[in-house]
Amino acid sequence: MLEGLAVWAAFIYLLRMIGMPWNKGTKAFAYLGGTGWLMFVWVGLLNYTPMDLSGGTVVQSPHIQLRPANTTIKGKIAKLYVEPNQDVTEGQLLYELDSEPFEIAVERAQATLNAKVAEQAVASEAVNIARSEYLQANQEIKVHANDVIAAKEDLSWKQSQLTRFIEQNRVVKQSVTESQIDEQRNLVEIAKATYANEHVLLEKAKSTAAKAKQNIEMKQQQLNSSEADIAVAKQDLADKQWQLKSTKVYAPTDGFMTNFIAREGQFIGVVARLNMYSNEKYVLMRVNHQAFRNVKVGQTAEFASAVYPGKIFKAEVTGIVRATGESQGNLVGREDNVRQITGANANNKNHFVRLKIEEPEGYAIPAGSAGLAWVSGDRPSSMLGFLDVIRGIIIRMKAQIYYFYSI
């Protein structure tokens, strides 16, 4: 407001210099015109070139926890390779944990895998043996089947021989002795017994073959199970190797370490003991509600901080923060309290926008630095471009005051 008033005062002063009289009319023009000009500029600045004059615009940087990739990986710091506040580059080794427990776990997993491989070899050999037994059982079936055929043919021949003896003796009495007939009957009975026995042996061979086939299936299942056990053991070994590898922690990006107090021998558990900031920096700026609709991504902005008094940094709008903490509902599921919510948000007149700063060579704005910023927002007419000039003058005047900021 004061800057706009100063411009109007300079305008009246120039008119007085060229001979404008100082009477009631000119005084009314000066006072009323100044008031109108002041209101015009004030409304224009608030709506189209928002600026955070509170000095609370802050420089932020992504904060990275430096700990192993899984909370199950814990241990004491065996070696620390960085110092507090040190610059680091992507891929740089920062620290490593005591790896002995993880090396033991890897060796145990390797031994388990070797045992599973040996079990697979035994199971594979068992499958081969079962197949060999099945083939042998099939050969036995063929042998006994041939024996059954031979026994049947022998029985048939001996029965026909007995029938021929009886018929011959009927035609010609005593042509075949009784002893010969009895002997032939005995041979027939023996042939019947042999045929029955060979038939039993054939059925037994078939049963043995069926059992051998079932044994193949069982051994094959054991082999499949051992192969699955090997796959599980390999995965477990890979997991243990990954855990061993994760005991070494590297910088995920370029940046700098925080002022950490971790030392060698300190235990690293669920909570990270070391942290870093990346070199990516952005500014979180407060924008009043009436100007928020006019701020768009890609618009130009400027930033000043007490870290570099008198220096103006160019910036660009890279993001619009579309929600604030005040918008968070009750996570417990309780209903909101009207008086409490209304009272807490009665003075909420701002939202955040995100700016990216351009740091010239030789300048390094630390994260957490506070300052001033303004954004050149959308406006209904290009004739309001002079508002950018006024904002530029204001931030440069404020930047000079930063020389006395600590007083």
C-alpha cells in the first residue's frame, strides 16, 4: 500500500512542479485520487500479483531416511564413511552394518539349498529305479503270459492224448494198458496244476507291475516336491543375499547429510539414525484466497531471503497445493464439532503454491531458509502489467532490509 501511495505522491509532486495550483479542487483531486489509486493498486496487487509479506515463505528439500531397505535388516554400524553436513553424490557408500549375522544366514541358506539339491538327486534316482522295476515287471508279465500259453497247450495235448488212449482201448481191448492210461491221467492233472500255477504267477506279475507303476507316480511326486523345495531354498538364499547386500547403505541421489550424531557401534533398528537432503529445492509460498484462482503452473515468480540480503532469485510456479491440513477430516470416524472447526478456520485465508528457485553459480540457499516471494498471476488486461513492476520494487526494497534482519 505504501509503495502505491508513494507513486501517487510523486505524481502530485510533478504536477506541482509544473505549476498546478494548490486549492480546494486540486487538494480534493490529490486526496480523493490518491485514495482511489491506492485502492485500485491494493486490490490489483492482492488479486493478480500475490505476495507473502509475512517472511514465512520457506525453502524446502526432500528429506530422505538413510536406512536399509527393510525394517527386518537391523544391526550395529560397522563403518561410517561420511561426516555430518557432508555433500554426497548418488551411489556413494555412506555406512555399513555389521554383516556377520547376515553372512551366517547366507551360508545357512546355501547349505539348505545344497541339501535340497542332494535330496532331488536321490529322488531322481528313485524315479529311475522305480521305472526300471516297472519295466522288469512288464517283462515278467510277458514271460508268465507265455508260460500260461505253453501250459495251456501242454494241458490240451495231454488231455487229447488221454482221450485217444481211452478211445483206442474201447475199440481194441487191451491195446493200451491200464497203467499207461493212469499215467496219462496223472500227466493231465499235473498239466492242470501247472496251468493254474502259471495263471496265478501271471496275475501276481500284473499286480507287481501295477504297484511298480504306482511307485513311479509316488517317486515322481517326491521328485516334484524336492524341485519345489529347491525353488523355495533358492528364493530364501536370494533373500538372504539381498539382506546381506542391504547392510551397505548408499546415497540414493545427490545431496548433503544432516547434522547427524550417529557413530560407529550405534544400533540401527526401525528408526533411521542418519538422514540427508537432496539437492532439489523448492519454495512453499502462502497465497491469499482471492489470488489463488489466478496462480497457474509455469508463471514467473521471485524470492528473497535473509541468507543473501539484497539478492533476488528468479523462480517459477511448479505446483498448486490444492488441499491444506485444515481440510483433513476426522480419521477416527467421529463427527466434526461445528464450533471447534469454524473457530479454527475463521482466519484461514490462504493456500500454498510451490515454487522452483533458480540458484545462480556460487549461491546455495540452505533448506529451511525463510523469506519473501511473489507470483505474477493471471490478470484480465495487459494494462495491469505495471503491478509486476510494483511488486518487483517492493521485494527489492524488502531485500535491502535483510541487511539489518538480525537486529
